[in-house]
Amino acid sequence: MLMNLSKNRHKTTSKEEWEKTWEGMGYGLTPLYTTLMEMKEATFKTKPDDFSIPNHYALLAFEAGKRVAYQEIIDMLPKGAKM
């Protein structure tokens, strides 16, 4: 995931300089990491009653997609943010 971010860095910044700066932002991004983890966990809200509706598979797929999207964003955060 870091490669995806690295290819979109500012043109005047070298890859090494950008990676050093990104990893240095970990402390400041910790609240974002915590919030994303809470949002990801909140997607586990399927109730037994949800299976009484005909489109419950769509609901499950939607929730699974949200969890995957949150995880992809979490994976892009610097290691220092994941404390």
C-alpha cells in the first residue's frame, strides 16, 4: 500500500525523503487510525432479523466491502500510527 501512496507523492520530493516524512507522521495520525478501527468494528451490526428480508446477501456484501475498504486505508497509515 505504501507504493500506492509513494507514486502520488509531491514531484519535488524523493522517494526516500517522502517515506521518511510519512513514517514520521505516525504520531499525528494515531487518532485517525483509532477512528478507522472503531468504524470498521461498527460495521459488524448484522442482526438475526436482517435475514428475514430478501436482500440480506446484499447487506452482508455491503458490510464486508466497507470492512475491506477501512482495512485498505488502515494498511496505508504509517507504522507509528498503529499503536
